[in-house]
Amino acid sequence: MPQKPPMETTILLLSSEPLARQVMREVLERAGYVVMATGDLGTAVDRLQECKADLLMISPYVETITGHDAAKYLQGRCPGMRILMVAGLLADDRLQNRAVLERVEIFPKPFTGAELLEKVKHVLGGG
């Protein structure tokens, strides 16, 4: 089955960190994806009642539970939804400047928006 074009693809983005969530949302929306972004599991459940998501992008930890447990719970509410766990940071000046100012080392190195979009296409394509 051919992959849907971005403007017909809905991504549920669940990340507790507001700035990282905002940066990732911007990259995805610029590429044409419909993005429902939230920082908590309860709101993610509510969003799935409003609209079926094609892909869940989730961080390794959400609130007080693991991203894996949260992802499996959400996938139970939306069978067929693909899952992409994002454990790194996007290469964006807002995130890098914050890290420099706060003297925080980042490992592994941040990934580019193009790398993220390529991975999203891969996961949505069933790869």
C-alpha cells in the first residue's frame, strides 16, 4: 500500500520537554505533516479520541513512566499506529544555545531535521 502524503498523515508527538517538542513540531509541520503535540499522556489519550494518528513520536520518558510503556498503552487505543521513539535532540540553535548557556554536554550529537524526516518516512512506510 503506498504511503500517504504528509498532509494526509497525522503524527501524535508526545514529549514532556516543551522546547524540544516545539522544535520537533515545527520541523514536521514545515514538511506538511499534521501534528498533534502534547507533553502529557492524558492529553495524548484525549487527542486519539479526536483523531486517529498514523504515527506516535515519543520520548524515552513521559511524566513518571517509560516512553515504551506509554507507547504500548496508546497503541492499544489506536491499533495500527506506528511508533517512533526519539531519544536525541534536533540540531536547532534554540536547543544548542540553551545547552551552551547551561553548560550541558549533549551526547550523541543532535540530528538534523532532514534526518528526522527521513526516519519518519521510513517508519511510516513500514520499514
